Amino acid sequence: MARLSDKAAGAVGSLGEYLAEQRRHAQLSLRQLSDLAGVSNPYLSQIERGLRKPSADVLQQLAKALRISAETLYVRAGILDPEDSPDRTGRTSGGVVDAVLLDPALNERQKRVLLDVYASFVRENTSD
């Protein structure tokens, strides 16, 4: 396997830290997240420790299981440049999703409801 560049290795490390943080905020164990995402427990552990660089498909599975923006994970993994994924207003939705998910004043049910409402508004406005 080719050696990762310093920039990519740094992105993978920060990706792993970010995934571990998101998993803890979702109150999921490593095993629970691996089951939800359909990723093996050892592989997920290696991603979180920065030893592996997951594919876009694996990142999408993890994002869905964590209920976070896949684009946010793509940017953190160095797959996508932040300027490459704006919506039609020029903004990315990852900030909104991350803010809701990281808010300690909300419980998990409230976070899901807010994100569902937000997603429905975005869909409604982009279909115009």
C-alpha cells in the first residue's frame, strides 16, 4: 500500500478523532456503531485511531449511522474540498447538522426531530 502523504495522514487522524467524538456524542459503543454502519469492529477501531483511510462508501455508511453529514466526513477525510460541496446558496449544510448533533442541551430524540425537519425544508427549497 502506498504511504499516505503528511496532509492525508493528518486528515485521517483528525477524521478518526472526529468519528470517535461523534460516536461518543451519539452514546454508541464502537461495537454498536460498527453494527449500525455495517463495518467490522476492528476496521472501525483502526479508522478511529487513524491507522486506516476509509473509502467514500464506508464514510457514507458511518455518516448515516451517526446521523451526520457525509460531506462533513468527506471533507475531514480529504476526499472533498469544503468549497466543492456548497448548496445552491453557497453554504454547506454540515454546519447545521453538526451544531444540532453537538448541542448538549438536546436529547437524541430532539436531535432526530430537528434534523428531519431541517432535511425536509432543504428538500422543499431545492425542488423549486
